[in-house]
Amino acid sequence: MAYQTLTVEIDDYVALIRLNRPEALNALNAQLLGELGDALAEADRNEKVRCIVLTGSEKAFAAGADIKEMAGKSFVDVYTDDLFGAEIDRITATRKPIIAAVSGYALGGGCELAMACDFILCADNAKFGQPEINLGVIAGIGGTQRLTRFVGKSKAMEMHLTGRFMDAAEAERSGLVSRVVPAAKLIPEALAAARKIAEKGQIAVMAAKEAVNRAYETTLREGILFERRSFQALFATEDQKEGMAAFLEKREPQFRDR
Ligand code: CO8
């Protein structure tokens, strides 16, 4: 499918999706979020894709929701349309892993989009922030909830109340991102991580993604029960037999996603 606000390249079982609205620093408008939902659904269906990398430009992953598009809307407009609600739900419904590769600004909805991915790798020039307070609003696609879970109440509250940005080193220190790499190495590192994931048995990959995400959505007791059942269920797969046999026979496993 051809898209106007993003590009998709598929190589070696990895889909690289690049947000592409340079004139607005990849600000998220209805068209971009709709196309992103379509591209992710297509990647989920495509047997040639086993992991997804979502990125922007060197200057901006995404500088937030599109302020020009939102500015004139009323409460009735955004409530009736449930602005971006369905689009974000489509993104988080993606079953294959999504790595956010963040360079430059990830602000407002851009920071929220990165946090809705499965993990964030960032370049040393990355800047994260929830500056909606400067526009007379607050985060609206998960920022108050996800940032707080990632970095804790004090730092999340400070960022939401003051609108200050967090640089890459602070983002790594506080657990928002998994790793910081030099800007020139961001895409190669993200693709290398994605290829590593693509080599694994995909049933176990999806089960791991579901189980880790439960940590953000349920109680510890329920999450541990969910993990235990998923772990047990994986013993019904051929990949479990193959993975353990390969270890014992001191060879590489050949997973078949069965
Ligand atoms: N929306 C629309 N256009 C934008 C946005 C944006 N969020 N960010 C940048 N642009 C445009 C600028 O207007 C400018 O366009 P033009 O050249 O036509 O004037 C172009 O991108 C380049 O931007 P700048 O000239 O400002 O570039 P600088 O390098 O000087 O500054 C910044 C970069 C610091 C990133 C600056 O652009 C900025 O502060 N942007 C806005 C950041 C922001 O406030 N983000 C939060 C937006 S609100 C939000 O995300 C809410 C999410 C929840 C929605 C939930 C719905 C339910």
C-alpha cells in the first residue's frame, strides 16, 4: 500500500516504518495516525515481517499532535470523534514487537507514541517531553499514565507540570529508554535488535510481549498468573521442543513458529 505521511521498507523480516511529515516535524495528524494504523495492521498480517521498527527523522521522531489541526476544535468535536483514541488503540493492538527508534524531538503525542511501542532505543540527540501544559491542555494519548509507570511519579509529574524536556542520558537513567546510541548508529542498532527478535520463535515472542505488557495493565498477582499460563502453554509448541533440544545438542535452534 502507498502512504503519504510515512514510508515502509521491508527487509530481512523487519519492517522499517518512517514517519514522513518533515514540514511539521512529523506532527501527528489524523491522516498520519490512520496510515500508521494501516501500516502496522499490514505488517502484522505480512509473513515476511517478524518485527517492526518505527522511526522519524534525525530532527524529530514526532513533535506532538498536530497543533494546527487541533487548534480550532471544540469539546464536542474531540469528544464525538474520540480524537485519536481509535488510532492509538490500533497501534497498541499490534501483535508483533515494535521498537521505537527515537532521534531528536519526541514531544507530547510523539513521546506518547514512542511509549506505546514495546521499547525505545534513542539517539544521543533525543529530547523527550510532555509540553501540552504550555498549550493549555494535558497529554491525551497515554502520557500521564505511561510516563508515570516508566519514570515514576516525581519525574513524570515535573515533566507534565513544567513541560521541561528530558535529554537522552536522563531518559536512559530513568528507565524511559532501553539504550542510547550515537545518532548515526540509531537505525543500524534498531534494525540489529529487530533482526535478533526476528530470529526467535514468533509464538514465544508474541507471548513475551503480551506478558510484559500485562505488567502495565493488571495487578501483580494476575500478571504472574498470566505469565505462568503462557509459559505452560508454550510447552504445546514445536518451538519449545526444538529450542530445548538444540541447547542440549549444542546447536542453533531452527524455529518454525509452530
Ligand atoms: N504541530 C504542528 N506543527 C508543528 C508542530 C506540532 N506539534 N511542531 C512543529 N511544527 C511545525 C512548526 O509549526 C513549523 O512549521 P512552519 O515552518 O510552517 O512554521 C515546523 O514544524 C518547524 O518547527 P519550528 O520552526 O518550531 O522548529 P524549531 O526547531 O524552532 O522548534 C520544537 C522545534 C521545539 C519541537 C517546536 O516546533 C515545538 O515546540 N513544537 C511543538 C511541540 C509541542 O507543543 N508538542 C505537543 C503538541 S500537543 C500534543 O501532542 C497533544 C497530544 C495528545 C492528543 C490527544 C488527542 C486525544
